Amino acid sequence: MRFNSRGSIRKVIGYEVFALGLVLVHFLLVVGGLPKVYITADEPAYIAGGYALLKRGTEALGFLSQRGYPPLLAGLEALLLYVADPSIPVTRLDGWAANFDTFTESFASYVGHWEPVLFTARLPTIVLTILLGVVVYRWASSLWDPKAGLLALGALVFDPSLLGHGRLAHTDVGVVAIGTASLYVVWRWTRTPRWQSALAGGVLLGLTLLSKVSGLFWAVAAMIQLLVMLLHHRQSPHRTQYLLQALLLLGIGLGAVLGGDAFTWGAVRNSDVPVPAPAYWESALYLRDYTTEVFALGRRWYEHIWWYYPVAFLVKNPVLLIAGTIVGGVALIRRGGLPANTLWLF
């Protein structure tokens, strides 16, 4: 975090205390809304799939891929339920290993009362939501100053979409939190390359990939940062060391995916060629096919439509956030672009 020469220790502490207060407010808002949100449509599937994974191990990996679930967050969300009651006979429930939707219904009927289960299943998402706020504050403060950090944190804390999803046993907020943390660590490595940062970035990138298949987008963003940094330092006497650290970072991320899939090999649909971590790529194929059915502008679409995500962004985000993004972009253009320490961000 940077401070100008006139910044006093008292002011620094004040910013930190204010940020801590916003994080506390965020926690209270998320937790305070828990009793008002009954079980949502997808939560039983994540909990059932995660419990099956904890109960049956590698046997459940291919089963999870039927719904496009990598193992990490589903397993975390079912962990406390499994610790409290490891005796649910998943292999005897209807749909086991054959139909994930049927299995989820059978699991839900077996569990019966969801209130205590929901609280424990939602805890990992709540923790990761708070982590996201801390990372956003640190990153914005490093890029600009603590005032920018507080502004970014404030926008995050009161974002309606994040408040709604930050208390659910889903994977959306989890992958955003871990993915943002991974990009922050990679960005720090591009500024000051160290073996420790490469190791931490690789671990976080691997966890991002294991959180949700869309973690692949975070991996692409990380690789772009690494590539730009390596090209910028191609004449540096330390270029070999930087290259080895970048390869370590990517290697650990890939190794985490292979480890999360128990280092299995096998063919995926419509192919006879064996690949590493087949359940992971089956999940990716599932989500690719799943996105051909969307609801937008009052009707269902059964095709890929290029304008869906821009329209969804405009509809689902607060007007003030969109306006702030536009104003901030205009301000950057008028000031001549981004500050020098954002070079590796792109």
C-alpha cells in the first residue's frame, strides 16, 4: 500500500479502521439476511454432490461432472454436514451414479429439515465473500491509495447482487473471491517477482480452477499477465528466473486440477483420446451445452446469443455502479491512462 509523504500514521490507522468497519458491516448484512432466504433451487444439488464426494471420493468425480461441478466448493459446502452425519447411504439413494437430478431429490428427502444444514453449508460462501472484500480493498489501495480502496470496498459491500449470492451455498461468489485473490497475487508477482509469490499464485489459481469451470477465465487472465510481464523483461538478465517462476505458477495451478481429479486419465464425450482430469473437462462440456438455454428479455433462447452478457451486466448491476464505471473510465482517459503500477494488470 502506498502513502504520500504527508500521510500520518493516524490517518493510515483511520483508513484501516474504516475498512475494517465496512468489512464488519458486510458480514452483518450477509449473515443478517440468512433467516430470510429459504433454500434456493441449486443449493440441494451442491450439497448433495459435495456430500457424495466426501463419502465416495473419486467414485463421485464423474457423477459431479453430470452437473458441471468441480470438487472444491461443493465439498466445502457439504463438509460440516458430513462431519455431523457421515452415515447417509448415498449409494442406496435413487439416481446414484446415473442421474444427478434424481439423486438430489432423493438426498433432499433423506435430509428432511434443511434449516440447520443450510446454515453450515452457506458458511464457506460467507467466509469467501468477506475475503473478497479484503482483497478488493488491498488491491485498490495498492493501485491508487486507501481512499480508492475504501471506495471499491464500499461499492462491493452494498452491491445487491453480491449481498444476495454471498450467503448461498453456490459456487458463483466462491470462484469470484478465490479467482480475484489469485489475480491479485499474480499481479503482485509481476511487480516484484519472487518464488514465494509464484508459489502462492499457483496454489490460488489451482483452487480457482477447482471452484468452478468458469475459473478457466481467471486462468486465461493470469496467463495474459504473465506473458506481458515476460515480454516486457525479455532483455532482463533475470529473464530465465522470471520464466521459471512463471512456469512454476502455472504448473502448480495445473497440478492442483490434476490432484483434485485424483490424477485420473480417461476419454471425454465424443472422443476416444484419453486426457488428464476427464471429469473436469466433462464439467466444462456440460456448461458449454448448458449455456445454449438462457432467459433474456422476457423469453427463453435455445441458442448462443452474443448480446446476452452485456445486457445481463446492464440489467443486473446497480445504476450507480454502471455510472461510476463510466465516470471512472472517462477520468482515466482524461488523465492520460492508467498509473504505471497497473502495467502488468493487462
